[in-house]
Amino acid sequence: MRKLPFLNGVRAFEAAARSGSFTAAGHELNVTPAAISRMVHLLEERLGVGLFERKANRLEPTAAGRAYQLGLTPLFDQLASLTAQLGTLSGARTLTVGVGPTFATRWLIPRLVDFQKREPEVEVRFVTGGATVPFNDDWTCGIRLGDGNWPGFAAERLFAADLSPVCAPTMARRLKRPSDLRGVRLLRVGHAAEDWSRWMKAVGLTKCPAKGPQFEYFGQALQAAADGVGVAMGISPYVDDDLRAGRLVAPFAQSVTKGQHWYLIYRPDRKDEPAFTAFRAWITRTANASRAS
């Protein structure tokens, strides 16, 4: 017969040891810090070993406490993952997509109504999943910009990432040739600082450093361009809808590859989940139609 410890106390101890305080553990488990302290004390009594040295302003795990927490945290992580997988085993149709904020707002969300009409029973959840965010095992899939090489993941190409300057229609009237960019503010994105130099080198524009406001995300730079602040470096498919609607204009014919593509990525063992199968077919079809248009 399996003999288990005082599980409420174990949960309270693991949360307190991981977070470093009874208060943080209480927030996580939706109980008071005093309740966490009582449960940990009961656990210590039943185990017959001290797990914390209670100091004035902090908790300090004992040697036994550190060893216990290092073993417990992976077990709780595995339990959380196993519980999340029950939805798949029971046929639930939940889709969690890790996607960057600009791709989500500029391309995916405007088309989501079509997916929901086709698959109304699928519950879609978006979580932050840009290029700098590690893939979370709770995600069903992700959309990433890169070279297609993510060890442990299947990657299916959706779009090329092509670069071209974009701006408001009123500003575009003053831009006849790439050299005209020397007289305007060039909007930059912090994590893609090389995009302007890549495009300028390809079109033969020299001695034209990108000077202008810098933004954290492409979406912010594109909004500033639409508002007439300056010229942003557009990247497909972020700008496709704005160009079609006339909110932004690409004043020059030259388009340059970023050297990367957009991919749908996922772990191979999740490819047969009903929600993902439906989403995979839909986004592949929609991406093909978007490229064709």
C-alpha cells in the first residue's frame, strides 16, 4: 500500500521553498500566509525533520528542505503537464498558440473569425510566444520567425519574411527614390536593428544611418508610421492588410528578404490532437491564400 505524506503540506512547502516566502506561496495557492505556515509546520511534525530555518525577513530551507524541494518541483511540473494532457485524452478541443504580439494582432487575430466559423467547438488561447520566448510545453503549437531549425520540433513554413519600407500615404508622396530616405525619420525596432542596413545594402543606399525613434515591437513602429511619425521597415505579413487597405504605402518597389521565414512549429507527439489538426489545416490554407493575394 502506497504511503503518501501530508499532500496539502507538501504543496505548501514546495510553493514556499520555490518562491522564498509564505506570502508568495499563499498568493499562488489562494490561501493566507498563516495557512501556509501552519501546513508546513504540520508537515515538518509528520516528517520529523525541519524544512525551514525561519529568520526575521526570509525563509531559509534547511539542507533537508533544499533536497526535498529539488525533488518535489519536477514532480509537480510533471503532474501539471500530465493534467493538461487529459484534455487531449478526453477529446477536449483546446488550442494554445504561442505567438508574438505583432503577428497575432497584425495577421492572425483578424483572420480568427474564419477559423472559429469553421471550428466553433475549438477553444483558442493565445500566449506570448515571440522569438525570444522559449517554447512552453503547455502550448499546442507556436508561430516563429527563423531558419526552421528547432531541435525537437516539427517546423512547417508559412511565409517568407520580406522587408520593404512603409509609411503614411502623405509621406509617401515625398519619397520618389531610396535616397530620399536621407531626409526623413527612420523608425527602428530594437530586436531587429539589422533590417534597415540589410535593405539599404541591397538597394545600394550608402551613408544613410537609420535615425529615429526606437520601439520594442514591430507593431508599435508600424502604428507610428501610419500616424506620420516616420518611415518604418515593414515585414511581411505584418503589413499586408495595411497595404491593401491603404493605411500604409510602400513607396519603393524594392523588397528584400530578411533571410528567415515564418514557421508553424509543434512537438511531433501532438500532431494528431484534434484541435491542432484543424488549426494546422486552416493556417496552412490561409497562409497560401494570403501569399497568393
